[in-house]
Amino acid sequence: RMQGPDVQLMSDLVDASELPVVASGGIRSLDDLRALEHCGVAAAVIGMALYTGTLDPIATAQEFAE
């Protein structure tokens, strides 16, 4: 619903799991993606944010390219 991810929950999952954690839902900004990256999330589903134009796909790809 693009209300922001539950970063604390994602951080807890990262700490509790030996597997990569993928966040899905709530992403609304690059700040959300930065927060998820900071807590160790391996990837995020950003479909609605791209679909609605909330996230610029080029800026997102440039910042998070590996």
C-alpha cells in the first residue's frame, strides 16, 4: 500500500535468518530502499512504486546497481 516497509521487522528477519531476505510491499521512496539495504535486506519488490511513478526507474537502477 506504499506506506513504507516495516524496517524493524525486516532487520529482525535478517538477523534471524541465514538466507537472503527479500522485502515486499510498502516501498515508496529511495529512502525506504536505503533503509532496507542498511539493515541487510538482499532485495526488494518495488512494482507498485515503479508502476505509479513514485520511484524513478533510472535513478533507482543507478543507485542500486551492483
